[in-house]
Amino acid sequence: MGLKEQLNRRDFRRLMVGQTVSSLGDWMGTLALMYFVLELSGSTTAVGGVLVLRLLPSALGAPVAARVVTRWRRRSVMLTSDLIRLGMAVALPVLPWLWWVYFWAFAIEVVGLCFLPARDASIPYLIEDRDEKKHGREHDTGTLEVANGITMATSYGMIPVGAGLFGLMLWASNNAGWEGHWRYVVVFWLNALTYLVSYFAIRSIPDLGPAPGERWAAEQERKQQGSFLDALRLRVVRGVLPGVAVVALGLGALFSLGVVFVKDVLDASPVGFGVLVALFGVGAMTGLIIVRNGRWPLMTQIRTATALQGLTIATMGAVASIAWSFAGAVIFGGAATAALVGGITYMQESLEGYRRNLALTAFHAVLRFGLALAALLAGAASDLLERWDVSPLGMVPPRLVLAVSGLVVIAGTFLIRAPDGPQDRRPKPI
């Protein structure tokens, strides 16, 4: 089943429309947050701290999120999350204090950690054919991967649009004479409105699962399992999570150092950073097309795409040219998307009901944890090397840190293991 057939499913289409608008606001808000924090602090480490706000929610909020998504209906979790995030996004830019901005950004991520597993767990339910289900036939892996690709596209596909719209709004604010933090208020409040759009889109969907069979299984399993650590006991989760972690490592390093890398190493303007981010989005969309037409086993796809991502980011740091950085951003975006779509599809296909919810909570928790940790370490390492005036191999700190991050990603691919050894395209239920 292809793209057109998936979008013809009314409830799935409504969810994707809401997610597209919400993702647009999120990317605008993320870019605004990075520039806002840089203006308030003047520190690369502080910019990395923006992504570190995804570390604490993962460490502290994941156990709570696991219980929420396994005890509340998915629709209720998503609706409540959107309303709470709306209020938080309105409050975030009101005061130009770093601790205030960090607090609300942290709180938004905690709530988002509940929203995303509920959304992803509902995808198989929304795309299944009820008549086929009655006869014991379910969607195949390719169909689910297309649906996950569309879901991923609602996020990454909005990167270039969000970057462009953020730049346009900042330009308009400057021309209007707005100074200080008020230049960013409109961006954050517009982001808040996108959560409202997502809320009404989800509210129009009568049911997001779980299916009756899933509910019964969930009740039985809930009597034996009840914590976030149960997800880590699943062989499927342990096999996929190393790949998720190293993909997040590459993403965190690039986003943490991106502003400084473009400005100081490539000697380009802020427009250059916007182009780099936009090309990452182009690469993500390209990766989705490749995934849709691919026939590789999922584990092979995850390993290959992860290794390609690491090689690309290492080369970007070593070569440090504008042309290669822009080309590398496209390759990087495509590889990261292929790895993440493969990982999430593998979990959805391998698990059902309660265990699927737990696995997807772990997926997003590790993704955010790795992203935050990489951002913090990359930014801090670059700042320390700058302070010590050290340039090993004749490479300035941002280049060196980026190159080393890529090598670590490549090494991490050896930790990605299929639970039962070699797997065909459809994994066995665990």
C-alpha cells in the first residue's frame, strides 16, 4: 500500500494534518529557542543546554510516561498533552531569564514524552483494514513502514519550512522595531497555536485504539509488568536502542555545533545555518522516498543508514567546506531518517499492545537522551578546546568535535543486534 492509499484513510489523514502543523510550530520554536538562549547567554554550551532539556525529561519523565501511555487511552493522552503544551508555550517567552526559559522548555519536553509513544502506538491501529483483520490478515511491513515514513515526514519535512518562516518572522520583527526578547514572543505564541490545531485534529478522530484484543492482552500483561524498565527487558528493544542512541548522538552534535560551525568555520552568515537546516529536511524527505521503495531487511537498513550518517558527519568535520557541508546535510538527513523509521517500524511489527507502548516510550526516551547528552558534550568539548587554545591535527575545536562524533557513531553500529540473529523483513513477534 502506497502513499496515496494511506492518505485516503480519513482518520490517519486527520492525524497527519495535525502533526504537520504542530511540527511546523515545534521547529520554529526550536530554532527560536536556540537563538534566544544564545542571545541571553552568549555561550555554545548554553545552546547545547537547549537540547539537554531533552535529557532530564527522558531520565525523570520516562517512567511516568510509560505508566501514562499504558493506563490511559491513547486519544486522551494526546489531547491532554496538546492542551498542556499550549499553555506552556505561551508562558515560555514572557520573561527573558535563562532559568525561566529552561524550565518551560523542560516541561514541554516532559509532556511531549507522553504524547509521542501514544501517537506512534496508534499508527498500526489506524492503518489496519478492519475487514482484513476479521479474516486474520494484517498490514504488511512495507505498509507500516510507509505509514511511519509519512509520520516522520510530518516532522522532518517541516524543518526547511519552519526555518524559513522563523527567519521571515525575525526579519519582520526587526523591521517593526521590536528589540530584546519580544522578537521571539510571536514565534513561541504561534507555536502554541499549532498545538491547538493538533488538538482539534485528534479530537475529530473517534478512536485511536487499542483494539479489543490489545486491551485484553494489556490487562493481562499489566498484572505482571508495570515499569519503564520492563521495556529494556524486551529483546527487540535491546536490539534496536543502540542504533537509536548513536543516531541521536550524531543529531545532537550537529545541532549543537551547527551555529558555531557555520559562523566560525565556514565563515557563513546565519542564512547559511538556515540553508544547512533546510537541506537536512530535504535529505530527510529523500530518505523517506528511499525507504518507501527499499527492500532491505529492517536491521540491515538500520545498520547501514547509521554507519552512513556517522561517515557523513565525520567527513563534514574533516573537510569543512561549504559545498560538502551542504551536500553532507542532505546525506545526513536521509541516513538519520532511514535509521529511525527502520527502528520504529521494527518495534511496531515485533510487539503488540502494552509491550508496544512500553517499547515506543523507550524509543523516544533514548532518542531524546542521546540527543541531549551529545549536544551537551559536543558544546562543552568545543568550549573547553577553545579556552585551552588547542587545535589537534590543525583542526579548530568545532571541526574536531564534529569529526570525532562521526567516528563514535560508526563504532556504535556494531552494537545494533537482531534479537534472534539474522532477520527477514518481517520480524518475529517477541
